[in-house]
Amino acid sequence: MKLSPDETIFWEHGFITINLTIVTTWILMLLLAIASWLITRNLKKDIHISRWQSTLEIITITIKNQIKEIGLNEPEKYIGFIGTLFLFIAVANLCIIFPWYEPPTGSLSTTVALAICVFMAVPFFGIEKSGILGYLKSYLRPTFIMLPFNLISEISRTIALAIRLFGNIMSGGMIVAILLSITPFIFPIVMNLLGLLTGMVQAYIFSILATVYIAAAVQKSG
């Protein structure tokens, strides 16, 4: 039983390796980019809109409302980043309905990369809000003694974010594989539905935590 799609290697030369995780990730990004272009190329402002545009607007409004409820009063600034995180993780996890598909979120390298994106986005939005000095001063609050603890907190929550997503997706995949090997004719549909639900929940949790971290940085440095 494979623990990660990283174990499937297509090409390797020196330290450069192209594995299933990389291939799947790039295919998903390509499909998302093409789908985004197809859906948004004929957007309309009148009352008669397509089902695709209606669905897109529902998703966009829902994400904006979630961002605003967490404490970011200008969700338009953050929806590009948060929405992209959510859609990528959600689509990556939902595609388990296809045979032989292994989600890239089941690889620690992918979840670490996503967590690093959040790690970099937090100071980016904090500096955008209050400037570099204002943001750096936030690490000294309420007293300068908190500086090392605040720095450790930034690093530890990034690690936790990566491991949480990786652990949940990997363990879910292992449970499904074990149950299917024991009773292949009883559990497939139920376990696939459970996998879809778990994938959506993990996408939601990851994007919500990213939003919370950004909101904390913006409010703390404001």
C-alpha cells in the first residue's frame, strides 16, 4: 500500500524528480485555469445569466461572506488567495471519484507548499495594511519579551497546517483502501461519499484557518 503519490516516480535525474504528485498538481492547475476561463469569458450583468455564472456567483458570495465573518472587512482583497486555496484543495479531493486517482493533498510536499503560501501571505497582507514597521511591531506586543514566542507561533502553526491536511487525507485514503480490500462489494459507494465529504471539510478547514491567520495579522498590526 502506497502512503503517498510521491512514491510513483515517472522520471528522475539527479535531484530532479517528476512524480505523480507533481503531474497531478499541474494537471489540476491546468484544468482549473481552463475552467475559469471558460466560465468567466461571457459574464453578464443583466438578469438573464447562465447556470455556470449563477453557480460561480453563489460560490464567490459564499466565500466573501465567510471571509467577512471572520473579521476581514474588505473581502475583495483576500478572495483571490483564499478562494484559490479552497478551490484547489476541494477539487483535488473531490476527484477521488475517478479510478486510480490519488489526490496530491495526500502528499506532505503539497500540503507543506500550501502551508508555506499561507505563511508568506500572512506578513504580506499585514504589511499591506500597516506597513513593514507597523507589522514588525506587532511581534513585540504586548511586550518585547513575546518576540521569540510570536516567531515560534508563526512557524509552528505553519507546520501544523501542513501536517493536519496531509494526515487527514492520507489516513482517509488508507482507511478506504483497507475497507475496500476487505469488503470490495459493500463499501465502495459509501466510502467514496465519505471521502468526498472529508475532502470538502478539509478544504473548508484549511481555507478558514488561513483566513483566521491573515485576519489576526491584519488586526494585530492595524
